[in-house]
Amino acid sequence: MALLELKNVSMVYNGKVRALDGINFTVEKGEWVAIMGPSGSGKTTLMNIIGCMDKSTSGEVILDGIDLSDVDGQQLTEIRREKIGMVFQQFHLVPYLTAVENIMVAQYYHGLPDLNDAMNELKRVGLEDRANHLPSQLSGGEQQRVCIARALINYPVLILADEPTGNLDEANQNLVMKIFHELHAEGHTIITVTHSPDVGNEAQRCIVLEHGRIKDNA
């Protein structure tokens, strides 16, 4: 059963700039899909629509049975909090909070923070011994692993990762991708948005965009 379905999705800015043009694809539960393409191909626009940060101009986007075109902005925010775990290239950790507190902030917006649950997610990504360190005391790879733990804490139906290795060296890239492989093996549904062929090839399937259209989907 498809977890995500896009039907003839288009995005037009200022009435004339067509960032996406008739996008159609599905992502099954438990699938790992990469979205690739050069700058200006529509990757970021598509990610923002899938991530419930923006609404398409036309077409249908159905996530976990919910037609996102039928909900308002507040509902879109709630769906994002409930169903999507975001992993960002720039980390977006709160600088004055420790690693475990950054994870608990995500819990706060979802319900009640739970220290034990937060620590368990840090343990999953191998950082339980860094729980009380500030982001400035963590390497880039460690910060990204905190981001992954934060994305997982509310049990999302979809993990959406934007250039998850873009700021990492090769060793940390390999470590982060190993975590994604483990998550996929556990049954998580993952979409990675990337310009890197190395990262894209780790996924089961790669959707390649060009000028706002799908060039390849294999």
C-alpha cells in the first residue's frame, strides 16, 4: 500500500514560474527512495510539498491516507509534526540546548517530553555518551546523528532527509548512511533528497528531476 502518492502535482510561482510540472509517483510503506537532480530541477520545492511545508498549486498529494490539498496551514503543520521526521543538511539544532534536550524539544511539540525515550534514540545512533554536550561541542557527524535521533523520537511514518550528508566528510557520511540502512531494515519509509550520486545510489529507487519534471524513476 502506498504511503505517499503524488498525482499530477504542479507548483507555479508568481503565476508563471513553473517549479514542478505534472509530477506523478508513489512511495510504498517501507521503501527507501532518493530524489535527485541538478540545482533548479525542483528538488527543494518537491521536498517542501512532501514535508508539509508548502502546498502545491495543483494536483493531489496523499500522505498516509490524508489528502494534503484539503487541509489548511495549521493542519498541515500538525500533520508534519505527527507524521514526518525531518533531517536537515544544516542540522538546525538549538545551540544552547544539549543533545538530549534538542530531542526532547521535538517531543514537547508532539506531547510530553520523556528523558528515557530521548536517551534511547541517542543510543540508537551511538551518542548516549554525548547526551549532555552542546551542539558546539559535537562534530558535524555527531550533530547530524542527533538530528536523526530527533527525527525518530515521535515515531514518524516518513523520514524525509534533505542532503543529509552534504556537510559531512566521507567517514561521517558513511556512518550516517549506515544508520539509514539500519532504519530501512527496521521497516522505516525514507526519502532522501540529494545531489550526490553516492547517496542516491544507496536507496532502492531514484527519482531524477529535470526542469520540474521526472526524467527517470527507477
